[in-house]
Amino acid sequence: MFSLCSKLEKENVNSLVESTRDLCVSKGILMRKRDGQSPTKTYMCVPCSLLPSPIPKDGFQLLTFLQPHINKLIHDVSQDDEFMSAAFKNVIKVDDFTKRLYDIYKASKASGKKSLDFGILRSDYMFQCIADKSGKELFVPKQIEINTIASGSVKLGSGLSSVHSDVLQYAKIKELTAHLPKNESLSRVAHGFFTAWKDYGNPNAIILILYNENKPNIFDQRAVEYAIYDLDEHIIVRRKTCWELIASIALSPDGKLFVDDEEVAIVYFRVLYTADDYTGEQFWDVRLKVEMSRAILCPSIGYQLAGCKKMQEVLAKPDVLERFIDDVDVVQKLRSTFAGFYELEMNSDGNHAVQMALTNPDLYVLKPQLEGGGNNIYGEHIVTLLCEIGNDERRCAYILMEKICPIPLDNIFVTASGHQKTRK
């Protein structure tokens, strides 16, 4: 693959960087600046690449084809109590956070409640370079993970596509804009909310967004809210922190969810996906009430569990996808996007995986069952952790994944205060 940086005129780079910042501001590609306890809210453009990064067209088309099948797979997995129990039986022995989520999942299933499911799923990939039998280089998409809760960057992704289109024109390589794929994620997500709200059946019921006021990605969240209003101005969207919800939530005898005496049609989680979000038992009580209600959850706790790292490992095992997908061609194509996964259970396979990681730690990534970024373990830190755990069941809380090594591309990374050339 090639980089577009070679097409830039060097004297034009500073001007393009400045234009990129201005474009980000004008198009709402912003984030709240972390400024401690200051009462003044300040904002900055989201760090981004100056130019789009080329990817193989056939790979992109493959991923576009697979996404609907992935969506259905996550749903079907979340409904399969027996499969979920087998997947998490050892994890919940040593991972208290996952156990608490799984306990709520079991309680919800046991209650027999009936509600619709609504998911916003984001699959993340890198393109790995491999050689075929003839030695020809192939760029193959490999899945990093599937985000099933608080899947962000809906607005940022669609808006940045527009920024890149403008920058290509300013850089006098306008002809490449025809090759940029459309990014309609914001409008499609908004339409998903609109459809789910209608399907709930009460035009007076609200959409509730649960959020963390300290997170910087407020504009990404707000954009979804505003796009919903654009579809129907009569929809009421409320935003609540978990603290606010504790005193205002109620569950009726027939399972309807009320917040401040307003019936809730949809609960959209932009929080409660990490252990740090549950700072007291009252937050677990809130999550249980929401899960036991008839409100449409985005996502249900089943969807959240289906997006755990452990599920990546389990689904990558031989013959497992066939439990949920009948189409042999779809199974083959989906499996081709999986990196290598190795269980760390207390058995011979787990012991072998530990030895692989200790011998060649730079070839792997060690992943806990946590969302939110910054939790993966690399290199010598893998050795340190596994040696500290030793022959202990705590290792079942992790999965071992083959490290994806994409071919780096030259680009320019733009921030609010500067820019630098980088390889990504």
C-alpha cells in the first residue's frame, strides 16, 4: 500500500494543518478539553490524521458485507443462555466485574421479560500484510474487537470523512475524493433510534441517554441526540448521569421504566461499561432495574457480555461459528478476519498458551475483559503479569491474542496545538 503524504507539496503542509483544525471546528469534530476542576468548559479539535489512510478496496467491501452478519451473530449469542454460561463459567470465578454483569444477565433471563433489543456495534480492524504461496503481499483485514456498548465516534467518523474530502481538494489531489467511501453512520444510528422508539409503541415515552459528565466526547454524543430530533421533533431525549438516576428511577409492576415520572422507551448507555463506573452498590441496583424493565436497551447486558474479549476467543474456536451461522461462505469469510486466539484456562491448552507468551511476548497481546481503551498488555509486561499470576485461576480473566502487525503508513498527525509526521 502507499501513503498519500508523498503527494503533498512540502511548503503547503502547514497551511493544510491549519485548514484541518478550522475544518474540524466548523464541522463539530471537537472534544471537551480536560482542564481539572476549572468551571470554564473549553474545547479543542479532535486529534486526527491530516490525510485518509488508503486501505484495499476488496478488504473494505468484505467488511461491509460481513457487518450485518456480525450484528446478527452478536444478537444470537446474547440470546443463547447455554452458550453464554459455558463461555463465562471460568471467567466469573476470578473476574468480579464480569460476574456482576453475568448475574444480572441471568436474573433478566430468569424473569422472562419481553423487550426488543437495539444495538450500535462498531467492529475495529487493522490490515495485516501476509504473503500468499507465490510470495505476493496481501493486505488482509484482521478484527481487533467488536464494541457493543458505548460505541463512540459516530459523529467524529462521519465528520472526519468530510474533513478529509476537503483537505484532499486543498492539497490539489481532488481526484482522490472519488475514492473516499461514504460514511453515513450518524444518520443511520439516528434512524435506528427513531425506529426503536416507534416500535416501543408509546409516542410519549422518552429516550434516555446515560452519560458521564467528565468524559471529553460530549459532541459525539450530542450529535446523535440532535440527529434524532431532526427525524422527529416530537421525540423527547433526556440526559442523565448515574447519580441523577439513583433518585429518579422507578419500575412499575408491569415492567415499565420511569424516570422523573416519564416513561422510558430507550436507555442508551454511554457509561456503566467499566468497573470504575460502579462506585457503589446503588449503581448496580440501577443497572438491575433498567435491565429488568421493558425499555429497549442500547445495549442489553447480553449484548455487552457478547462483546467481551472472552467471547472473541470462544467464537474463534473451530466449529463454533457454525452454531449460529448456516451459510458456509459467510463463516469462512468471517473466520478469515480473526487473529489467533489462545485460551488461558487451567488446562494443557492454557498452559501451552502461557509458555508461548512467555517465550515470545512481542508476538501477542494480553487482554482483560475490560472496555474503554488502555487496558491491553504488551511485551515484557505480559511476562511480568503471567509470572506474578503463576499457576493461578486468575489467568482465566484474560485472553491471549496474536498481535496484529499492519504495514505502517506515513501520515501527519494533527492536534489542537501542533502536528507531527507519524507512521501508523
